Amino acid sequence: MKIYICTDLEGATGVFKFSQTRQHGPEFESAMRLLMGDVAAVCEGLKQAGVDEIYVLDGHNGGNNFIPECMIKGVRYITGYPRQGKVLYGLDESFDGFIMVGCHAMNGTPDGVLHHTQSSTVEAKYFYDGVERGEIYQGAVIAGHFNVPVILVTGDEAACREAKAMLGDELPVVAVKKGISREAAILISPEETREMLIEGAKKAVKKMPVLKPYKVKFPIKLHIKRLGPEGATLENPYFSEKEVEVKNGLDIISGSI
């Protein structure tokens, strides 16, 4: 079996402040080590379930976030930027499953830890055919373009709830924390979440036969509402709006900011 993992940082174990997610900040390396621990646990669970080929994409803030000494044997890590114009570099029809590790909920989710869509420094909202969606939707559509099913989502409880609402109750999820507000959460120790993530990955492999690729009908009308720079609030008038037609899954993030 061959599995593709896409990572983000905001939904990792122990991460609950934007200052932890900013590259070169004093708390950033610690947060990345926490994410690498989550990834290692998921990979361990996959290996225990018989997966023999695993690729992990550095999906936070343009890449350049992975810590080599935290990588585990037998897993291939994709990092650095640019990546030949592909959002999920290397993903294709040869993969059996797609996993999202460290996810956060879409912009405006009240109990979503570090909630945002696309940019964590700009308040932006993405509507597809009139329905607001977040990054979990975008990842699922891209995977679906290659006929690869989402088999596991990890992050805070709000992100897991968002994933199940879209992809169905059969989808395995692992909630590594519970949001109180945008930068407040009830955390779980890395030792405990490691066990949860290993078991979640094993469950994901067992569930693969009933998990189908997420398919949408194209073209889709994408409407982006952007509030402004960091510090803007959702109650302020929108700074700009943009509308584009999305013709296929690879263009699902057209007009990204």
C-alpha cells in the first residue's frame, strides 16, 4: 500500500497560539517538533497496518518546516519551495489513501483552534457554489481528482467535526485537542496523542475499503471574500472580493492569497 500525508501545523498536538506557527519565531521549532511527533505516530500506525510506502508533504506556510533529525526510517518527506506549481507535489493515481495531519477548521469557526482559510494573517472566506469551505475540503477535492480517498484527518475537535460533516461518519479522525476559542484550547499530552494517532492510522487502513474518493461536479464558482491585514475582524467590511470559475480539482485553490 502507498499512502500520501499532507501536513499543516495549526492542528498539531500542543499548538494553540499563532506565535507558535510563525517561522523563525521563538516558539516555532518546538511546535514543528510536536508536528513531527504527530507525523511519526501516524507513520508508525500505518506501518503496523502493513503500509510499505509513505510520502509526507510539508504543507505549512510554503514548506521549509520539517526537522531532519525527527524524520523516521522508511518514510519519504517532501519539503522546500517551489515545487513545480503543484499544490500537493507528487500526489497521483498510484496512491491508495490520503491523510491530512495537523488540520484546522475553516475561517470563522467559533471553537476552531487557530481557524483560518489559506492565510492565517488575512481574514479570508472561501465559498464554493455558495457554500463556505475550508482547507480540508480543498485537500479532499485535490485527492479526489486523482481518485484517492481521504482515509484519516487529525487536528482539533472542530477540524475533525468539519471533516466528518463533509466526508461522512465512516471517516476516521483523531482529535488531539479541543478548542475553547481561536487561541485557547484544552490540550492533551504528546505521549497520549501519540497512542491515539497510532491507533487512528491503523483504523484508517482497515476502513479503506469503504472510503471513497471525494468527487465534485465542475465547473464550480469560487467566491473569495478578504477582510484585510492581520488585526481585522469578521465584523469589519470586506476589504476585497474576487470570483473565479474552477474547472478541475487541481485549480480548487484558484485565487489563493
